[in-house]
Amino acid sequence: MPSYTNVISNDAHRKRERTQQLEMTTSDLLDTLQGLVSLFTNSLLTLFVLLGMCLLIPSICCSTLWAVFVSKNSSHYFVRTFFPGKKASKNMSTTIGSMSAIKVMRARATLSCGLGGPDNLALKLFRHSSPLGSETYVCGMQSFLFCFHILERWNIKLTKRIYTDQLTSLIMPQVGSVAYIQARTCWLDDVVEEFVRRHAGSSRKVANIVILGAGFDTRCYRDNLNLKHRGVHTFEVDARGTQREKLKLLQKCGISHQGVIFVECDFSSQNWMDCLLQDGKLDISLPTLFVWEGVTMYLERQTIELTLKLVSNKCASGSCIAFDYLDPTWSMTPTFQHLTARSGEPWLFGATTNDAVEIVLSQGLNIWDHLHGPILRERYLPKRANGQPIGFLGDKFGGFIVAGKVN
Ligand SMILES: C[S@@+](CC[C@H](N)C(=O)[O-])C[C@H]1O[C@@H](n2cnc3c(N)ncnc32)[C@H](O)[C@@H]1O
């Protein structure tokens, strides 16, 4: 059997489609005008910084006032942003909503602005969510994106080379997590595409897609995946706090969630399969894809093993689970442990490549895809005009796995 996503990613058409997003139609002309471009870029950059600064200060003041006086939940985010440690219960996702889920959504919004990120709805969610973030770069990035959009709205188009090569590459190399999220989101989109190609693709619903720990994932609503019309039942499972925040945000943005079944569950104290069967009426006789993006690090090892076992023991042939894991040599260091614990969402799990393989196999699943840094950089990171990837994705960040069941 071929590797799960190779089928798609080696497909020249899709690959071309992705890189084309970053290619400039007038590249020859711009090559000739290289000198002028850098002059122009420098002036533009200065303008951006000035505009960003002008917007940043009032935006922080207004959002602080709004957070404290208007939005109850945002005031929790505010407290966690500026006074980390205070009010942090063991798992924020269950009570007031996951801040890490918001950060991921913001990263995807950033990526969708001219960097080849596929999640166009993230930007919509981002614009309607609390302007506060836990990292200063988020505020800077927000102003940056805001300026970009104002310019676009006025029909002042920045060519991809100016935007991608010159402006974003100033920020992206320092933000490894954004590159990681780009690779992860694109890869999981490929997994979803491949699953639908194998098992569904008609209007008669013949397969399930379950997003575990969905956060602000938009796969069930995005036009590029079009899951609504492709023969799949869609489910989102998450802790109560996060899920309620998401439903409010979807409503604010006018994004319809009709047809998507929402199931509340705390993975550490409840059996998500029972919740899905009872509250979601999941039909497990159909092949099911579980998308488990950016969640394993927040769970104990036994919860992860139980999840894999449930897929292996309860689901139909052809079912699979796709997830990412972090390498403990960096994610379990005291610095990261301290930082994540302070944010109220501690990282509890990390695995080496061998550990991850062993955990999957011991729960009775086969590994259909297991990808690491080099291939992900090549497939999914946006490229500069000289072909070099923008953003940093190290060789030892961890890995991405599709684990499946064949009877
Ligand atoms: C980093 S976010 C990722 C969200 C989403 N999958 C994405 O990629 O945008 C982690 C998600 O895991 C969920 N989560 C963490 N611990 C959980 C738990 N014990 N029970 C249920 N959900 C949990 C959080 O609510 C949050 O939505």
C-alpha cells in the first residue's frame, strides 16, 4: 500500500497548484526591476512599521477596555495574557476555552494572507475574535495583516514577491510555530482529501470525519474541501469551554454549521467514543477519519493509547486517525514545561519517532504515513523566489502519523 498522503502530494497537479499560489505572474518584469523593488520595499516597510505602531497602541487600549468591561471570557484571556499563572486551572479548554486553539487559528489566518495557507476562514474568525494574544508578535501581526488588507481593499496589490519575499520573511524565520502549523494544516487537508477520495465523494453519506479537539478548525466549513457536499458526516469533539467559544464565534462571523454535529467531551475524564455514540449518534459501521491536530501534547500517554485503541477496536475497516506529536527532547525541557504550565495548557506528552511507532502498533493499528521535517518542508512550506522555504521547520520537531485499520 502506498503511503497515505504520497498519493496526493506526489501528484504534480496539486503540488503545482500550491506553489503557483506563491508564484508571481510578472516575475520576469520584476527580475529586471529588482533594484527598484528593494527601494520600494524599504519605503513600504517603513510605512508598515509606522502604520503598525499607530494602529497598535489604540488597538491595545481599545481591546483591553473591551476585554475587561465587555467580554467576560476575554477578560480571562486578558488575565492569562498579562498575569500568567493566575486563575490557571489544570485545563483551560474545559472551563473558559483553549487559548492555544486561538493561537493556532491566528497562525492559520496569517498564513492565508499570501503565504499559501489554505485556511481562508481562519482570517474571518481571527477578525471577529478577541484582539488580545498571549504573544506580542500576535499584536504586531494583527496590525500587519490589517494594513495588508486595507491596502488590498484599496486595490493596492502587493506582488507575492514583495509580500512573501520581503515583508513576511522578516517575521516568518523567527516564528517556527507558524511554519509548523502550515505543514500540519496542509498535510491534514491532504489526508482528508485522500480519505474522501477513497471512501466518499458522492452525496449519499458513506463515511464520517471526526475532528477530535477541534478548536477553531474550519475543515467542516471551508469551500476548498467542500465536505458538506461530498458524502461525509462531520463531527467536532472538544472540551465544553472551547466548543462554546467556537459556536459563538461561528455565529458572529455568519458561518453556517448546519450539518456538523458538535459533541462536548473532556478527553482526560470521559470516553470520547461513548460521547460520540450517545450525543453524536456516530455510525461506526462507516469508515471514519479522525483528525487529531495539535492535541496529543496536551494529553497523558494513557489517554493517547486509549484513543488509538478505540479506533482500532471499535471502528470499521478503512478507518484511520491522523495526528502530530512533539519530540520530547525539546518539548519536555523545563523551559517549555514551565511556559505551557503557566498558560494553563501544559504539555504532557512527547514521543521520539520510535516511541510513536511503538505506541501506535501496540494499540493494533498500522502506520500508513509517518512524515518528518525534510519532506514536510519540501511539500508544504511557502518558498521564496530562490526556492528556499520561508519559515523554520527543524528536523527533530516530532512527526505526523496516519494510523489506520485494515481487516
Ligand atoms: C492547540 S489546540 C488545537 C485545536 C485544533 N485542532 C486546531 O488545530 O486548530 C488544542 C485543542 O485541544 C483541546 N483539548 C486539549 N485538552 C483537551 C481535553 N482534555 N479534552 C478535550 N479537548 C482538549 C483544546 O480545547 C483545543 O481545542
